[in-house]
Amino acid sequence: METKIIHPNEINIAIEGIKAGELVAFPTETVYGLGADATNEAAVKSVYIAKGRPSDNPLIVHVSNEEEIRQFVGELPERACKLIASFWPGPLTLIFKLKEDSGLSQVVTGGLSTAAFRMPNNELTLKLIKESGKVLVGPSANTSGLPSPTIAQHVFDDLSGKIYGVLDGGACQVGLESTVLDLSDANNVPVILRPGAITQSQLEAVVGPVIIDNHLMNDSEKPKAPGMKYKHYSPNTPVIMIGQDTQWQEAIDSYKQNNQKVALLVNNEKVKELVNFDVKYKLSETKDVKEAMSHLFAGLRALDLENCDVIFSETYPEKDEGLAYMNRLKKASGGKIYSK
Ligand code: TXA
Ligand code: MG
């Protein structure tokens, strides 16, 4: 199949594709999603096949308003209504217990009694959902294991020939996938299963105490979000984290001594102090975690095309947005940190 890049003014092509059970990637504020009608089992199955995704990893259902969730979940708990009022549309995914006869396919939920929902902050995609009359599954539109796509070209690079089209909405501003918050146990405190741009303290300001799933703090714990256990976000080039700001030049020199080709993923101010590397990708102008977050995946993809022996990457303290940034970078690097 020839994959179409669909311009915003051709959105009808995307809408017709979704209605016909085809796979259409869509833009969001976080990353591009691989869209299919969540109520069409055959279409959802083909999402797993196109991505090469393990079938026990459930999908997020993307909606254009709160009503679309109630058909699956029933009445929403009060704390959910508060979070929705504060953060939707936006980079927050909420996990709810499904009602008995929800009708949501096991192919979407991975056989769990809960499901994940999100309203993305992107006008084109909200229009796609409304005008197709379908709620959409939307895993990140990358081949499983590679960094998530933040421009339409990334989707095309991974999935060309395997999907009907990509609705091109330009670059995603947030650049990392949504915060996933588990609200499924009404008697318990909400749990962050995947950190994202909406931080623990932002959530707590709205609903009181929120905890972070143990596996995010302790590598030996089993994650509750099935997707968090898989290898992720890894380019083919080895990635090594630079833990201390003073180690950059030493790290570069140790590789150049062996005639290796070195790439840097770093802020522009730091790079001016460094010599002897081969390629750089600017994560931010001065050291800034939000800006770095939005360029991390694009940087990993761009540097991976340069045939280097190593990508050295900037680190941040694991708090607030830094928790999300480091969660993705640790996976991309397999936890490897530079030491002499
Ligand atoms: O920002 C995002 O969330 C993007 C955009 C496209 O919306 N989507 C995305 O989807 O990142 P995906 O499929 O790549 O990641 C969904 C995550 C996985 O880690 C999955 O295991 C978890 O959410 N998840 C989905 N349903 C769940 C459930 N019922 N219980 C626990 N975790 C769940
Ligand atoms: Mg993903």
C-alpha cells in the first residue's frame, strides 16, 4: 500500500480512511499516534501488526469529549472530573475501570478490566475524531522499540507501505508521550504509571496526594503499565548518558582516542565549550528541561542517521519534567552512564 501524507486541508481523506477501518497516523501535542477505529477489532489488530507491538500491551482510546468515555466507563469519579476540567485537552491519560458490558474489545485493553483514555490537544485530531464519529486507538506511531515520532516524516520513515496515511500537523510541541495516571481503584490514591509533561505536583494541586509507581523509582519492580516493561526509544547507535556536566570533554576524548565517531545531544551553551566531536544536535538553547524534552526523540532519530559509534546525551535531575525526560533517556541508553 502506498502511504499518503495527508495535508490538513485534505482531512476528509483521513476521516474517510478511519471510517473504512484503515490506519491513519494523527498529530497530537505529545507525539504522533497510529489511529484506528477503537470499535473495529480488525482495524485495531492491524495496528499491533504495523507497529510490531506485543499483543499484551493495551492501547489508549483517544476521545474528543468526556461523553465519549462514559459509554465505556459509566459515571466518572469526582476526582476524574476535576482532572479533566484542569488538564484536557492535554498530555494526561487517565485509566478507569470499565463497566461490565462496556463492549470495548480485549484487543484494545489487552484483556485488562481497565482502559486508558485521553483527549489530545490538537485541533486537527479532535476534528478527525468528531467527524469520523469514532473514538480512536492511538499508540505512538513508531515501529515498536524505536523513538516515538514527533513529525510526520518520522512516521513515514517507520511505517511507509504499512499504513493508509499520516495526517501532517507539523511538529509536536511537548515531544514526549502523555503522563499516564491510574484512577481505576476508587479506594486508592491515584498512581503515575508513566511520567510525562504533567507532573506529580501539578496533579496534586488539583486532587491531593498522587504517588509514583514504584518501578519508576526502583528498577527491580515490575511496572503496572504493561508497555513500560519493554525495550523502548532506542536508536541503533549506542547512547551513553553524561551524568556530570564536567565530564563531557573527557568522554569525547576517550572515544576519539580510539578513532570513534562521536555525536552529542546537548544544549547550545555547553556545546560551545567542547571540541573534537563529530556531530551535535541542539536539545535546547541554554540548559532547559522542557525544551530538551521536546527535542529528545527528534535528536535521537537525527543522530542515528549519522553513523556514529556513540551518542552522548545530557541528563537532568529526576524530578518534575526531568522525571519524564530521564525515564525516556534511560530506556534509550539501556541505563548506560559515562564513567572513566
Ligand atoms: O502521548 C501519548 O500518550 C501518545 C499519543 C499518541 O497520544 N500515545 C502513546 O500510546 O504513548 P502508547 O500505546 O505508545 O503508550 C500507552 C501506554 C503503554 O505504556 C500502555 O502499557 C499503557 O499506556 N496502558 C494503556 N492501557 C493501560 C491500562 N489499562 N492499564 C495500565 N497501563 C495501560
Ligand atoms: Mg509507544
